[in-house]
Amino acid sequence: MSEREPSDLRQPFTEVQADFINTLREQCQSLILVCGEGTLSYAPFIFVAGSYIIFVSELAAHTRGLLDHGGGQIMLIKDESTTGNIYARRRLIQRVRAQEVECDSEQGAMLLDALQARHGKTLTLLRSLPDFHLIRLTPTDGQLVTGFGKAFSVPIG
């Protein structure tokens, strides 16, 4: 996928924005979470039907924060080793609503299989642990930063 600059006025901004976001979602294996009382962590994810799907332990403070507060914020950020300027890393920041998905439901099993396909066999072990929760993070708003002076609101839906 090409990484076009939003200043390329030959195409609609929404297409450029979608390209950047899709590229970040493809390149990033995990997202950064902020939830509750400022709890910070990360989680491997998949992106399905407009939502991020994560599988996290209730022993982690960020899981309790997501479930207790009904959401938080996430960030996908371009790998610093591939960026031209460390101060202008491309990133997507979104507020999200959190909703638990039952692991033993048909939908839960399909999502867990998809997570395992992307992130490997460690998920086989994690699926057997009773403290893990499958959570759907649905974006409510966001901001895409593609460089200096290049910050854009991300329309949802």
C-alpha cells in the first residue's frame, strides 16, 4: 500500500486518510492503551468490522480500566526505526468504547481464531486461562497525525 501525503490534492482526503490508517493497522502488531486512571499498556490486536479486538488478562490494570470505565484511548504509531523524523512519527489516536465478547460464543471463537492466525500459537495457551477477556474496542473519534502540521480528525462510520 502506498504512503501518500494528505497534501496530495489530486485525490479525496478520505481516501488518503484511509490509506494511512489501513497501513498503520497492517504494520502494527499491537496497540497502545490508555484507560481508567491513566493506566498505560499495550495489546496485540486484530481489526474487524470497524473495531479493534484484543484478548487481555483481568490481572492487568488496563483490562479492569477498560471494563470498569467502558473504554479508553488507543494509539497506533509507526515504528521509530522506519521514520524519517522521530518528532513527526505517523500515528493514529482514537477514543474507544469497550465491550466484552463472550469467548465461548460462536463470534468469540471466530475472533479468537483470527487473533491466533495473526499472532501465533501462544493464544492456544491464553485461551485456556480463565482470567482472559475478549474485548471489542469501537472507535468513537480520533486524530491522524502524518507529520508536522498534519493532524486530521478521523471521521467514524
